[in-house]
Amino acid sequence: PARQRVDSGRAPRILETMQSFEQTLGPLHSVVVDTVPEDQPAELAVVLCHGFGAPGTDLVGLATEFCRLAPGLLGRTRFVFPAAPLALDELGMPGARAWWHLDLDALNQAIEQGAFRDQRLTTPDGLEQAREQLGELVTDIQDQWQLDPEQLVLGGFSQGSMIATDVALRMPKAPSALCIWSGTLLCQDTWRQRAQQRGPLRVFQSHGRNDPLLPFEAAQWLRDLLVESGLDVDFLEFSGEHTIPKAAVEKVAVL
């Protein structure tokens, strides 16, 4: 696969042994932050997907923060930050990417009017294609780095957490953990069926009570669906809006 080293200014390091490079995994261009010495195998891969409208590098700085909070990750972990497949340059958002397109006019109107966005029965156009692409990335990681599913953490922020959830519920074997930062409930019937069949899976979920984009109540619906399906869910609510608070990063670092 294509692999290109990243300038150190674009991918901060916590130790000189951490290396950052660009690599195509499956069909997705990704930034990999590697803490593993060249002569040793990786023991864990953490895949984190950015949200709608962000660049592919949006979450890369979290690798350093995770290793600062949990030094035991050093020497054994590769962090993978895939860029979503869709470019949004034509929408006047240079460098921004998406897992699937959104109706921005409808979204902005709902925010302005304070309208509640219930997406429980929604299957977004483009979700299936995004699922296939992220699934191929996961398979490529397992094959290249000889990792089992239980050596993989999958997650993301906002739209990235939704695609991570969809893939985690459909993988042949469950990953070690799923991280849902400011996500929402989609595909309710399918996700419930998949979650009930998933078997043991640790889930960390966080959501702001004042989130204007994805309502807090919808995050509670997602939490309840996962809990009722038998999954082990650690739910963190916070007083902020659509973001990843420090406490949510700290929780995931020790998953």
C-alpha cells in the first residue's frame, strides 16, 4: 500500500520513538501514528474516524494525548485515522471530508428553529458504501499487522462514530471496544438486531446535554438500545455541546 511519511509538525509526537506516516489501508487514505518499534509486532490498533466536515487529520493529535494518559499504550499500539471517502471542496469546504453527504440546508434550518432531529429510522444514502470501505480498512489492518478483532478498538466522533458503530455491530467477530463520541441512533431496527447478536462488547459513549446538532435524547436512545441488547456501555453525559471533552478522552485511553 501507498505509504508516505508525514511532516512532524502535522503529526505531534510524545516520544521520539513514535512515528507518523500516511498509508492507504483498504481503500482509505489514513494517518498512522505508530508507537511500535520496527522489530516488534503491534499488539493493539485504535481506529478513530473524524466527523462530517473535518479533514482526515482532525483527530490525529489524540494519539499523543492517549499515550500521555496511558503510557502502557506505548510500544504496542498503532493509531489509525482514516480520511472519509467524500471530499466537500465543491460545497465551499476545502479540505473537508464526509462519510456520507448531509442535507446542510435542512440541518441549518433545524438548528435555527430548534427542531428535534429524530433519525432513528433513517438509513443515510452512502452509509452502505462507507461501511464497506471502513470494513475493508479493518480487514486490511488485521491482515497486515496480524491482529485479531479483540486487538482492535474502533470509534469516532459524530458522523465518524456512526459509521464506526455500524461496522462494529456487523464485524464477524466483535472488536475489543467501541467508542462513540457525540453520535446518534440510526437504522434502529437493524442496529438492535445486530447488537442483540453481537455478544460481549465494551462500549464507551459520551454526549453533551446541550448538543444543537445531534440531540442528547437521541444519544440516550442509542445507549438504551445497546444496553438492552446486552452490551457493556459506559455512558458519559456532559454539560457542553457537540465536542469531545477531556473526560471522554481520558475514559477511552484506559478502555
